[in-house]
Amino acid sequence: MRDHRRDGIPHGNLPLELDTFVGRGAQLAEVARTLDSARLVTVTGTGGVGKSRLAARAAARRSPRDGVWRVQLAPVRDEEFVDYAVVEALGLTDHTTRLPRETLLAHLAERELLLLLDGVEHLVDACAALVSDLLARAPGLRVLAAGRRPLGVAGERLFPLAPLGTEEAMELLTVRAGQRSITCGYAADPDADQREVRELCRRLDGIPLAIELAAGRLGALSPGQVLRRLDDRFRLLTGGDRTALPRHRTLRTAIGWSHELCTPPERLLWARLSVFAGPFDLEAAEYVCSGDGLPADDVLDVLSALLAQSVLTREESPAGVRYRMLDTVRAYGADWLEATGDAVRLRRRHRDWYVGLATWCELEWFSPRQGEVAARVDAELPNLRGALEHCLDEPDGAHLGQYLAGALWFHWVGCGRLAEGRHWLEQAVRLEAEPTAGEQSRLKALWVLAYVAILQGDTVAALAALQECRQEAERSANPTAVAYAEHRTGCLALVADDMPRAERLLRSALHRYREIGELNSNVLMGQVELAMTRAFQGDLPDAVRLCEDVRQVCEDHGERWARGYALYVLAYAAWSEGEPVRARELLADCLGSAHRFRDQLGSVLAVELLALVTVAEGDAAEAAVLQGAADRMWPSVGLPLFGSAYYNAPHELCEAASRDQLGDERYEECVRHGTRLGRREAVARALRRPGVPVSLPAPRPTAGGRAAAGARTAKPAASPTRKGGETAG
């Protein structure tokens, strides 16, 4: 124990740190600033997150005249003994008949000290009453408390402590393993070891207690082996310091400490909330978790109590206020849910809620709330994945899995999730659903799968899905599915450079849509794609007419995603007609919209065309940089420019003009510079105004007599009658 003395008087009782304190520099500084301005600060957080250690470290950095004194309240089970515990920690002796509170007040009245109350969560009422009284009558006193819930005293400042970030968590694991003379992995493959350590820390939620316990296992297991055994994290992560408090000897005990402090309704909600795979909102919790002992009207109050005890955390997101349960805490609740025998019912309610949410989001995608829908689905993705898994694992859930995977088409296609969408759609269409219940859902999943495959450049898979969809749709006389199958077959012809066939199929599909009264973003995209066929065949006025119509419908309905693609075609027409200024304005709007939706296809197409506009404006070096940036973006989308000669022609024109002005070596330097730009940097650079200075690679000195850049012969553009995909990107 620290026993600093001034003039023979004890000056604190903080224990000496027996091991290295890792990370938390920003949090320590923030606690210090908060203590400077507030007399009561409470560090809150979930079990094992490091509240006690952080509070002790922050307290040790202070030097009040009469010292820093820690009161360890975990062993105290009865509220009546809180005052006695503080008296004992301060080393006070009083044999009179005074109450311990009076002894404390007399001792603290004229002193200037910091009192650290560690582990207040199970004694909140008693601690709150004591602290309130002491602060009111001891002006030189400051209190730093640590616990899973706040004290609720006037003037209290809360400091919610989050888990460690990935880098700090990795450092902690490495340091603690090193203290046991253990290395985190083996020298044979240090890169693989580093990846496993990073993943291990992520899976442990960055909780210091869990990481320290895991470090103790690294004497017998590699990080990868620990990872593979984490499914039973509570059994694996046992052991640790024998001198630690009992509740810290196992991860289960650490989390169980919080569980013991909960009321029966709080335990029930904790267990039921474990069905959520990620952040959730209040409405979801009320629907999924209410009933059978927990009325919907009570969920908010019980949820608030769990929030106060740090079982849950609250966070702001673009989708609004949401709540999160760390995986470790959720796993503990899931064990309890299984024990109640209610797990199957809760998982089905969870599935039903998110199927309903996907239905609403698909409808609202074609509305002014499109941006809100994109943010909502992005925030709900972990839970939507959980619902998909449940659907696809249940014997009677195939049609719901097909429905859910198909309903999310706008997210897979419009928000940069092609690969994930393909994964779920392929799983869904492989399942056999009940003929009546699943027919419509399966047909939709098939054409959405084809759509995704087309954008990825996988024409074989797309064609197979479309043929099956069309045949089954015609057999069952399903006009909607026939229209969508024909539409996507037209898209396939478009990227395969068969413009007459693409035009015929797309016109037929649009006619079918009108007959059945279908109007949504898909229908508008069909019109944009038809416009593209007209533009590629040289009829720019018709392409402009079609896209201006789409633009107007989008503005009438508040639709932004399909509108972006219409702007792309309009920009293509503007460039073709020698209007680079207008083309840039349209592409800037298009790119900004695509980037907001994380639509990587729309983004990279816009960047490609902006490169051509840029070289037309006379900045060949910057055009080459943008082409390099597009080269880096394409692999995350699919086959560059779909392998289409028509889509590739602007790329080749830009490359030929840039090489002509720069020379091969300088052009390649600029392209390499562009490939080093991240997506955000690339978009920001593409959206810059002409004439704004940008960083470019310095030209390398050339040997005397080498051909000047302007003396080169331009490379001919790709002919629309041949494939040019092999030279794209």
C-alpha cells in the first residue's frame, strides 16, 4: 500500500501497481479535467472494462493536501456498513458512542482530500446518501466513484468508460503475455499471428478483464487456438491472479456480479435482449422482448435500469438513439435465455421484427426518406444478418429467408454490399420452400441474385438465375416476376454489348411495368439503362429525353439513388456534345449522391467519366490520377467497366489523351499515385473544382533526346464493336 506521510500523518492508501498500466491516456486526461471542475465524478461501465484500475490510476495522479484514500466496497454486502468501511479505510479510530457518519464528518470537515469509492453499484442508495452528506459539509472533499451504475447525487459528473480500442487491446494482450514470458504467436508467420491477435482482441470486445484472462491462456495455446475456442468463452477464460477479488477470477463471475444485482424483470430483459446481434432501438426491444411477465409498457423503465447499471450502453447513430450489449454480456444473457426455455420464441419474434423492418425499408426506399432508410439498414445490419441466419436454418423458414434476402436488394445493390448480398441470395435460392408460401419470394430472390451477379461481372450465374426465374414466372403466371426477369436480362445484354437486344428487352420490361402499375427505383433504373443503350447507339437526344424524365420522377418522389445514374447518362451526353463544364456539374452531383449511399459502382463510374472530363479540361496529369483511383475501386465492385467495350471506350479515350500529353512514364507515375488514394480521398479529389491545386507526383528527370510529351501519337479509342474490358483499369 502507498502510505505517504507528511509530518508523520498518513497521506493515502492507494495500492502500488504491481503491473504496467497500458493505454487509456485520453481517458485519464479527461477524468483529470472533470475532477478539476466537479467534486463528484463517477466512472461507469460494464463488468471487467477497467473502471477500478482507471479510477485508481487517475486518483494516483492527484496530490490533494491530505491525500488520496480508496474505499473498497465490493466485500461490503449490507448498506448499513458503508460508513464503517469508509472509517476503516481512512484509518480512523473512535471508541465513543458517535455514529460513524459523525466521525467521518468531524474528520473531513477541514481536510482537503480525494476519496475513491470503488465498487458502488450494489450499495448505490447508501453510497449516495453518504456522499451527498459529506460533500455538503466537507468543502475540501472530492469523490471519485467507480461502479456499473451512477450514484444519482446532485452535481455528479459521469464518465462512461468504453472498452479498449483495437490497438490498445493488442498492446495490453502483448504486455500481459510478456509478463508471463509468453509471446503472442510464433515467429514462423508473424503477419498471421498479428491478424489473429487483432481478431482475438476484437472478439473479446476490448474488455481488459477478458484480455488479461486470455493472456493467461497463451502459455498453452496460440492466439488462433484461443480464437477457435471462444465459442465457450466463459469456460475457457478462467484462472488469473489468485489475489484478485472473487468476482474477477473468472469472466463469468465478473459478468455474474452485475446479474446478481438485477431485479427479476431486469434479469428477464437482459436474457431476452441477448437475441439482438448488434445495436437495437427501443421499438425493437419493446416488440421482441415484451410479454410473458414483461409488459411492453414496462420495457423502457427496465431497459433504463440496465443502462444505469452498464449492462447496456447508449449510442447516437445516423439512425437515431440505439442501445448495445457487449458480446460478452450478451453471451451471459443467452445462457440464461436458454435456461428459461424461451429462446425459440424470442428468436422468432426477433426474426419477425426484422422481416417487417426490411419490408418497410424497401417501400420507403422510393421516397424522400431514402437516406434515412440507407442509414437504418446499415445500423441494423447485424440484426438483419441474424434474422437471415435464423430463416435459413429453420425448416419452415426458407420462404422468409428468400423474402428477406430479396427485399434487401436496394441495400446489396445501392449501398455497396454486392458480395454479401450474393452470399445470402445464393443460400436462399438453394432452399426448397413451400410452393404457395415461397413461390413469389423465391422468384424475387432469383432476379435479385441475377442483378447482383451482373454487376459483379458473373454473366454465367446471372443467366442461370434469370432463366430459372423467367421459366417459373411464366409457369405460375406471375407478371411481376416476368417483368423483372426480362428487365435484368436486358441489363445482361447491355453489359454484354448487345445493344439491339438490350433495347428490345428493356422496352418490353418497361411496358410490362406500366401494365401492372409498377413504379419504383428498379423501374426507373430500367429507363436509365434503356437510355444508355440509346446513347451507345448514337441517339443522344433520346437518351437525354429518357433520363430527364427519370430525373423529374425522382425529384417528384424524393428519390436520389436512381437519379444519380440518370445524371451519369446526362453527363455522358453532355461530354459527347462538347460541354465539359455541364458534364462536370452533373457528375459532381452524381458522385456526391453515390458516395453518400456508399454505392461503389455509381462512385467508380462517375470517377471514370470525371477523368475523361478532366483531360478535356486540359489537366492530363490529374485525369491519370483519377484513373488510378478508379483502378483501385473496381476490384471491390466487380469486373472493371463490366468488361464492356462501350463502357470502356471513355476510359481508353482518357488514357490515350493523357498518355499523348504526358508520355508513358509520367502517365504511369500519375496512375500509381491515384492507386494510393483511399475511397474518401479519391471522391474528394474527383469533386474538386478545376484549377484547385492538388498534390501530384514530381516528374522524374528525363534523359536528353527523349521524345517530348506533346510529340506522341494518341492511342486510338476502343471500338464499340469489340471488347475492351481486358485493357480497363
